[in-house]
Amino acid sequence: MKGNNPEQWRSKLSAEQFHVCWEKGTERPYSGALLHNRKSGDYLCVCCKSVLFHADAKFDSGCGWPSFDRAIEGTVTYTEDGSHGMKRVEITCSQCGSHLGHVFPDGPTETGQRYCVNSLSLDFEPTPDPRDPPGRKMAPPFAEAPFFMRSALARQISSRLAPASRPASASMGNLMTRSR
């Protein structure tokens, strides 16, 4: 579904995504799901899935939206935007025309650029961990925790999975019987 006819995307996106991508809306600052994402991988256009930014270009600008110091060459189109009484540069996906956000010349890195992008206009595709076996999509939720925490979590999980090893007096049924 490539192309820049906004109506073709209405049924494929949430109402909020459609508003940001095709009505040039903006999500509330500090509300985006990808704002604090620190994983390595690629940021894609939520509409056409074109890869727009690599994670190594992302930085925390403190502006409330995911910020990047550069886009992948040729993936973003730049248009002068004078809306809301401001002079700025709008960025859209070169492939489908979806609104992404704006770019400003005040970035802290050597590029001097700050691509301020709505999380709702992006998808994230993590780089596979080479330590994971083939076919495994996600690590357990506690895999990134320090070792001592993983051990404690593993003990808690295994104790919940093995109720037969608990004394009968500690079962929920016995506790409920006693309280009557």
C-alpha cells in the first residue's frame, strides 16, 4: 500500500496514528512509546515500513519526542512549514508521504540537526541478538536485569510453578478454611 493517498491508511492505523501521519498532527510531548527506547535497531515509517533512522542516530534532546541527528539518506523529504506562526522544516517519509515531524538546526552532535519525530509515526524493529537461538523473537522480561535479580526472579517463578513442594498447611484452600 505505497502511495500518498491518506484514505488508504485510515483502516490500517489507529485514529491517533492517522491524525499524526496524514493530518499533520502532533502527539503530546513525553507521551510517545519510543521516546525512551534505547535498544539497537531501526525506526521505520509506521505506514509503509520504510527504514528511516538507525538507533545509533537517536539521542535524548529533552524536547519530549524521539530525536535523531540524521536520517538515512534519501528516506526523508523536507518541506518548509510556516504553520502555527513558526518557520520550520517538516519531514515526511519519502516513500509514502506520511508526516513524521520536523527537523531543527539546533542538534548537539556534529551534524547540528535535531529530527524531532512523533513516536506514533514510527515502528521499531530491534536488531536480533546474536546470542539468541534461531527463531527466538524475544528474551524473557527479566533478561536484562542484573544477575542477582535474575536469580531471585527465577526462584520466585519456579516456586510458583511447583505448588506440590509447598506444605499442605500453606495452601490457599487451608487458609480460607481456617478463616471461616
